[in-house]
Amino acid sequence: MPRHVGIIMDGNGRWAAARGLPRLEGHRRGAERLFEVIDACIDLGIGTLTVFAFSAENWKRPQEEVSGLFKLGEWLLRAHLSRLHRRKVRLRVIGDVASLPDFARGPLLEAVEASAGHDAFTLVVALNYGARQEAAQAARKLAEEVVAGRLRAEQIDWTVLESRLDTAGQPDPDLIIRTSGEFRLSNFLLLQSAYAEIHIAKEYWPDFGRPQLEAALDDYRSRERRFGMTGQQVQGAPPAP
Ligand code: FPP
């Protein structure tokens, strides 16, 4: 079972268009699916789920859709907070949270703080997140520390860089799922996914539920993860003479 699953929840707009519905209705149905998938992850023993809810590039969408998404996010949090607490879910947010609208940021940060003691499951919401922006910000932090004399440039390795990313302290994703049949990572957890297995589900996100998650996990279990080694090494077989 993967310790950490990341999901790029794609296809809400196309799901809605195929039914003659407004795009926001697709997001609303997608949001309902998210809670079904969270429950399934907890039941299946997955420790961490990171979902791409709003990318740093999504601000380019029509203003009505952007504000609708944040209103939906705020409503979702209010509607599901007690359920998340009951299931001992720790909530984390990655991305540039400071630039989110006040009405969404306040309750979100309160929920993050209130759930900090929970350890049954971690839900990481990527909001106003972009992997390139995250990497640039980490580089900036490191440069400031070097200039201030708290760090020497030659001390910087992956472990040090990783500890300045938004995801510091979290395990890397083992499995990245993208829905709607698209084969792209779209600036999601690029550094952390270096050794992640990728599963592309053909369904649009509002049609993705427990059976589709289980299919993704079956696919994951069929892969041989080699982390740069040979298949023989991974399987523990003696090296060829
Ligand atoms: C991608 O579908 C989906 C999103 C950009 C938003 C995902 C958000 C939710 C599921 C709801 C939770 C929302 C928040 C803010 C917490 P798309 O619109 O790109 O679909 P398309 O490619 O078919 O147009």
C-alpha cells in the first residue's frame, strides 16, 4: 500500500460540459468525490493524501470560476470539519496561502491549527500551489540563510533543500493519480515525485470514486519500484555471475 498518494483532480469542467451544466457544478460534484476518496484512503490504510485543489496558474481562469472555487472550498471546510475531526484527520496546506482571499484563508488556517494533533491520516491540500514556485521559494530561503551566515553553500544537498519545501517533514508521494486521461504533471509536486509511480485514470474527477481508487492501487502494486537499482537487486536475487 502506498504511504502517500497525490491526486490531480482533473476533468470537472469537461464533466459538466458533457451534461450541459455550468463548470462550477462540475467542481461541486468533484468536491463531493473528494470526501468519498478521503474516506476510502483512511479505510485502506494510506497515511497521506495530497490533492491539487487550485494551482498557481488557475488564477488565469474566468474570475467567476475562481471566486466560485474559493467559496466552494470555504463551504466544504465548514460542512466537513467535524467529520474530519472525528476521523482524526490532520489538515495541511501547501502553496502560497498568504495570497488567498481572506474569507477562505482564515478558516483554513484555523482548521490546520486545530487538527495539528491528529495523526490517523494527513490530508494535504495544494492551494495556490506550483512546484516551480515552491522550488524558487526554497532557493530564496537558502540564499538568505547563506547571506546571513547561518548556512554554508557547500552544505546544501537534497536533504537540506527538501527541508525548505512546503512539504517538509512529509513522505514523498509513492503514487500520483491523474484523472481525465491526461498524461501531465502540471507543476504538481515535481521534485517530490521523482520516484513516484504514475497512474492515469480515464474518468473525469467527478466520476472517480472508491472502485477507481482501488484500480489505481492494483496498478501501483503491479509495478516494480527500482529507485535506480536493477530488478535483481530489488528482488533480492544473487547478482549474475
Ligand atoms: C480541474 O478540473 C479541477 C480543479 C481546477 C479544481 C479542483 C477542485 C475541487 C475538486 C473542489 C475543491 C475546491 C477547492 C478550492 C478546495 P478542470 O476545471 O481543469 O476540468 P477541465 O480540464 O475538464 O476543464
